[in-house]
Amino acid sequence: MRFWLVLCGALLSALVAALLLLGAYDVQRLEQGLSEGDVRFRTEPIAEDLWQVSATLPGNPVRDLLGVEDDLRYRRVIRAFFLARPRVIPGPRFTASAVPRLELARGEAQVQLTNLMGIEKDARRLSQENNLQGALALAVVLRQQTEQRRSTLQAAAGYFTEAIRLDATNEDAMYNLELTLEMLRTLPEESDAPRGGKKPLEAGLVGGSQRTGAGY
């Protein structure tokens, strides 16, 4: 009886040691895969298999244990924002199919950002997400009529203001807010009050909105 107990104990110890070894291997592969994915994103951002790392342990418990799902989700949102090309203004050189694809990419980026912002727990990262959401709003404003443009600019200003509230060092949000408020000031006054959207924001309500960042 004692022999079998010793044998079972030895087998259990060997199993635990093997699981720990595989777990350590998965940790190394995961960290390496994230780093390689970040590098590849800079050169091949349209690749669909970025940051995909297979695990040796069933169910990939290491990923859950390390809590990297939030990091992966954030990276995917950054990629979606890049594919939305917020600085691009569709013009005559765009083909008939290019504009719908761009609008679809921007809509997808907005959905992913909204979903992530609803569960984000890191204040600094949430600040970045608000800034990106505001940037996506600015991407469409030049193609809108005056009143619709006013509402969109007010919504963008709200995102940038929230970004600064969450992280007072977010220089991109400061730059974008200053730019947005200037665009609001130069809009022609076609009505006494905007229809819908957030209330207009005054520049004085936001401290440090000088041009210290590059925007986006």
C-alpha cells in the first residue's frame, strides 16, 4: 500500500513539474509573440494574424493568469483605428468602392472603441481611447453640413475633454481639443442653439490646452 502511495505521489509531482514547465514555456512564447506582433504591426499593420500566439496548455490558462487579454484587446483596437485612416479625406482620387470600405473601417473602429471603453479599467488607457474616439469624429466633420458639423465637433470636444480629465499629461488630446474648439469658433452661426449633441465647451474650462501635442 505504501508503495502505491509513494508511486502516486511521484507521478503527481512529475505531472505538476511538467505543467509548470509547459506553463513557463507558454509565458515565454506569449511575451515573445506580443513583442514580435508589435514590431510587425509597424511594418505590416493590415496583417490579420497579429499577436496570435498558440499555447501548449489546453485552454491557454497562462493568458488568463497573466491578464493579457486587456492588452490584446487594446492592441486590436489600435489596429482598427489605424485601418480607419482618420487623417484621410475622401476625394476625387478615391474609387467608388474605396469610400464605402473606409466608412466601414471607421464604423468598425468606433464600435470596437466603444466596447473597450465600456470595460476599460486603466485611466490612462481610457484617456487614449477617448482621444481616438474624438479623432474618429473629426475624420468625418469636413464632409458634413454646418449644423451636423457643429454637433460632431461638440461630441469630439467632449471626448477630448474627458481624455484630459483622465490623464492631464495627454498632450495629443490637448492639441486635438484646441483644434476642435477653434473649428467650433469659426463655424457660421445658423441657429441660436445646436440640435442634439453635447453642449458647447468653452476653452477656459480646460486647463493647459496649448499646442503641446501632435494630435491623434
